[in-house]
Amino acid sequence: MNLKDKQKYLEDQEAQYHSYISDSMAAMQKKGGNKKRFIMPFTPQWHHVRTLEKQGRKPKFGSYKYSAQRLYEKGILLAAKEFSPKQFDKLFIIISCDEVGIFKVEVRFMDKLVKGNSSSNTSSHQNNQQQQQLGGSSSHAGVHKDGIDELRMEDLLEDQFSGKQSLNLEIVKLNLNLLLHLINRNNL
């Protein structure tokens, strides 16, 4: 076997691997996404789904609205920039999925989208300093656009595998393991 044959073999293996991962993620999301779940009427989740349906923006794999207070109490939400824990009852985090393996996280305060300040390099330098002061290993596995963070499941799992404990988004800091558990529990 010469070097070119070996290279071709390895490229084929890589293509098969990526195909397998894509198929597995699609199967995982289809598993829970086909069922129509009962949502208790007149709850915040019911109003959220109803609003999305009226606007024609209902994501293919679901959308869940959580009170920041509830996520904070469960240990999923670690911190929110410019918000104190006393304000968490008016702060909501929405996690939705319209594409396989890509999750959108948006933060709303009193039903208005909270947009972060992602324009300066100074803020990322300050974030790195804050991370070092907090002492935990953290990661930012997503892309921030128009006030919404996009997270890829592959990046989240890779960060979890490498031992990262938290995920820094533009507005909020989340516990990575508990966030993955929340996503998997809801079959997003």
C-alpha cells in the first residue's frame, strides 16, 4: 500500500465518520420530535408556543421557554451579565432547534430580546480575565448574531469531553453538563 492509497483510505474513513455522526444526530432528534406533547394550558410555555405558531416561526424540533430564576435554582444558569439574581424572575431563556444539531439560545427581559455587546475586543479580553478569576474552565461553543447565540451539538459535546464545566454565551453563563442534560431531556 503506497502513500496515496493510504491517504485515499483515510479520507474515505473521515467521510464515513462524518456521515455516521450526521445520521446519528438526525435520528436522535427525530426520535422525540415527531410526538406532539401535551402542554399545560395557560402556562408560560403554552403562551410561548402559541405566539410562535401565530407568527409562523415555530421551530421544527421545538422551542422551550425557561424562567432564568428556575434555571438558576437548578444550577443550569450560573450568571447573567448586567442582571442580578433578583431580576431573574423577569428574565427568560429560550432554547429552540430548527436544524439538526444546531440550537438557538435567546435571552429576553420583560419580553424584549437582550442583545449583548459583541463589538469590542476589550470585552473578550475582560471576559477571559473574569473566567480566570472565577477559576473554572469555560468555553464559548457558539456564534452570536442579532442577540441570539447559536450552539452546535458537536461543539458542546467536544467541550464536555475536554472537561469544560461552563459555557459563556454573550449574555449568560451556563453549566455545560446540565445544559446538555436539559437539551437531551426535552429531545430538542
